[in-house]
Amino acid sequence: MGAPTKFRAMSPTQRWQAVLARDRRFDGAFVYAVRSTGIYCRPSCASRRPRRTQVTFFPIPEAAEREGYRACRRCHPADVIGGDPAIALVREAARAIAAGARPRGDARRLTRAFKRVLGITPRAYAEARRLDRFKQELKRRKQVSPALYEAGYGSSSRVYERTDAQLGMTPARYARGGNGVGIAYVTVATVLGRLLVAATERGVCRVALADNAGILEQDLRAEFPNARVVEDKSGKLHGWVTAILAYLEGREPDLDLPLDIRATAFQRRVWQELQQIPFGQTRTYAEVARRLGQPTAARAVAQACANNPAALVIPCHRVVRAGGDQGGYRWGVERKQRLLEMEVTSPSRQEPQTPGRVRTVK
């Protein structure tokens, strides 16, 4: 197997094979992170191999660190300099952004490199880093104003505009860890791993997928440490969970569940448009943008898909890149591929659709 120079050209299977073989040719081409340890390594690391279900791949070390992973002290993956100039350029720019500086170099070249390596623009990467910093500062300081200025937001109106839907509530309430919010949840096994369904008294507030229940529960509690988060043992969520499982088995093409989620006006429009995509069909990001009457907003559509809090119910997996590339997926590209394949081959594909509804919290 020759060593490809582009991370996006490698399939997850190819990357895993390189890790199993401890193939040094791929050092610098990508890193792999282990959820159970919180550590990321270079492909050739001599450490004990984890289970495949615990592994996530990243194109550059900085992307792994942004997700909270620490560099392995044995193989020092962040010190590897790969042979791909685009990766080196993106890494240098990512370090500058993390330090609060402006990346150097030609803006067009940098944008092309970011889109090829990470799939997003430098501006989108910087905004994501700033949001990460803002959320960390909120949890540390418990006050909005110091946190927003420490994170680099110029005004309170800007922070509300940028973070409103991503926080899931107002920044002030998020700073209090979701104080006063009651959330019930349940996790079940599916063909795609573990499924978490969480809901407030108004409706489903989160649907997520992962390799194990512990990750899902930790993410839910970590996001809202002061909310009343309890496992549902009363059967309150049984009907909604049953509907989602029926969908995954190809027996229920229409997930018309009440949703209790926050969203900006644009995100709400995107998510409602996604619910109009028929079972078994796809749209490109550009097509969705045109349907919204904003043909230049394809990147914003992609960002709204990435922030979707309700997997499957809001079918962001049905949105792909132009040219046939599947694009990213918050819960893993492999799951996206399996979902699309399931919908295409399902006997329910020809059944009529009834669009779901997105209800936002005021």
C-alpha cells in the first residue's frame, strides 16, 4: 500500500490498516485518537493497539487537540513534519489562530489548503476555536462579559449571534451549566452503535450516536453540569426511541417527532429544509442554499448541518458535497455512509413522506 499524501483521499479502513501495521510512511499524514485514554498518536506509535471502536482519525494534531485529546508522550505526534506542503501550511496557520494571531501567507492559497485538509475555511476554523475558548471561559468564570472578551468577541451582541444555537440556550444560562433545565435521557444499542435520545418536557432536545453509552452520557452531562439530567426509567421516551429504531431498521421513513431545540433563524430554516429531503434521496449543500433563496450560503448550510443537535430526526446525513463526495458528519462519516446505503436499499423508500417539525425554544 503506497502512502497517499492527502488525508481526505484515504478511507478509514486504509488509515486503520496503517495504524495496525505501524507504518512509518504515514507519520505526518494523519494522527489517530483514542477516546478511552484521551490521547492521540502517530500511526507508527509502538503503544498497545486500541479497539477500532475507540479510534477517531484527524488530519493534523491541532484538530485532535481542539477536540480535547493530548499528544502521546511516547511517539510525540505533534513533532512530526509530513511531506505534504498543504498540511504543513494548515498546521502553521492553526497554531497562529490558537495563539490569537493572524495566519501569514496568501489568503487564497491558505483557504484552498484548509478546505482540502480540514474541509472548512480558515475563518470557520478560527470561529470554532473562539467558540471553544468562550465555552471554556464561561465554565471557568461563570460570567458572560469577562468570558466573551477573553475569547475575543468584540461585543455581547456578536457573542449571542455566534453562539446562540450552538450553546443550546442563552450564554448566561449556559454559564450556569444549564441550571434549572430538566433533561431525561435513554441509551440503546443500534446497528450504528449506541443511540442517545434526550428530551425536556417540551420534546426531544438531543439525538446522538457514539461507540458506547458512556461517551454519550458524559457529553450530555459535561455540556450541562447543573441541569437535572436523569436516565429515563419511566418509559416516557419509549415511543420516540421506538420510532427511531424503526427508522434504522428501514421500517419508518418518517421521523415526525416534536423537537425542543434552540436555533438561530438561519439554522431553523436549514433544519426545516433538511426535513423536506425525501427518504433515500440527497441534496448538496449548494442545492439546500439555493432552496433557501441564499445561493452563496453553502458554507453556512454546512455549518448548520455540523451543529445539528438531533441526528436522524433532522436528517443532515442526506446533505452531501457536489461531485458525489459525502462530506462530513458530526457522528462519523462511516455512519453517514451506512445511513445513506440503508435508505437507498430500504423497501420504505417509495413510501410518502410527511415532513417533521422543528420547534425552537424562545
